[in-house]
Amino acid sequence: MNSLQKDLWDWKGDYLYVKVLYSKAGIATQILVYDIEEELCFLIDIGDGILRDLVSLPEKYYENIHAILCTHGHFDHIGGLFSFLGFLRMINRNKKLLLIYPPKVIEIEGIVRTFQESYSNSIPYEIKLNEIIEKIHIKNITISAFPVQHRGSIVGGKKLPNIPSVGYIIEKKGERILYTGDTGYFEDLKKHITDVDYALIEGTYKEKKTPFHLSIPEAEKLGKLAKNYKIIHQHTSRNE
Ligand SMILES: [Zn+2]
Ligand SMILES: [Zn+2]
């Protein structure tokens, strides 16, 4: 590990390291989780700019990305998926790539289908689509998904329905990190967050604005239930 890496991570546990590569509501969110024992990486969400973020790191972590965990199908969480699949094809990856996502996220399946149809004979690696119902085990890691409360919006547009959307807990040998994904407040969130070692909590708005995102005060209150936390997914005002 070179000296640059001392400050690379947002959080370092005994087994897992976490770095928020980028996170802004309506732009992109991507989080890198590193299992130091197995030297395996996971991406949670894969927004636009993922390649820029990954190649800016001091190590080629992209070579060790075992799985991508997607929380939901909004563009700011999956917008970099097509680029990433193409990048892996270009560097001639030969290991399987696992895509984990809640059932019925049609955007992910559509992106993968388009990619596979476009390059059918020249994709050197297998893409495994893995809808998560509750838990998935990978080596000594357990990935659990929990449903959250989320929907999108169109400025000035009509109300949209709730969408399939989850938060994740990644656990290794008792060490637990959590990411809420995009969600409004609901009572069970407290139960999920309490006592986890590191929580990444969305805090989209400065003040309560919608039941489908958390405000920063709500995120702070929830964060204090975890041993450590960071608020992500802040809204960038676009002249609003
Ligand atoms: Zn979002
Ligand atoms: Zn969203």
C-alpha cells in the first residue's frame, strides 16, 4: 500500500474499507468497498463519472471489482454502468462480474441487454444478473438488502409511483457497513442503522421536503445510532 493511500479511505475497519467516490443527488453516487483480506472490491451504485473516479485512484481497484450492488434504477445511481461494462471489455477482463439489484429494476436489465446485444461475440467476461431478495453470501461476506421508501420526481411534472429500491448491509466477521440508498424516513430505518460500524446515510435536502428523501437533520439523527457515519447524496441546487 503506498503512502497516498493513508488518506484515501473515508472509513477503515478491521476487514472492510470504504470510500465514497462521489455522491450528489441527481448527479451521481458511487461507493467503493474493499475487503482487505481477500483483496476484493465491491461498488455500491455506479453513477456517471465512475471511470474517472476509478482511474483517479492510486491503485487499479477496478481490476478487483467482484460485484456491483445497485440500490435502484435512477440515472444518478446506474448512469455509469454501460461505460463500466465497456471498460471491462476493453481491458479484457475474464472474471465473472456480478450485478446485484432489487427485483424489477428494468433499467439495469435493459442496459445489460443492450451491451450484450451490441457486442455479443466479443465480451470476454460473464455478467451474472443477481436479483437480491434478502441475502447473498460471497466468500466470508454477507450482503443483505432491505426495502426503502423512494420514488423519483420530474420538475413540474406529475406524481410518480414508488420504485423498487433497497438499502444494503455488508457484513464480514461481525463488522457491518450500511448504505441507505435513496429513501425517505420510515421507522425500521432506525433498527437497520443501530450499532452498525459505519453508516452511509442519504441526506438530500437541508430541510424536510419530501417523504422520499431524508433531510440532513433526519440523517444526522439516524447516523448517531451507528458507531460512525457519513451523510451523502446532498442536493446540488440548480437555480431552484
Ligand atoms: Zn439519487
Ligand atoms: Zn433515486
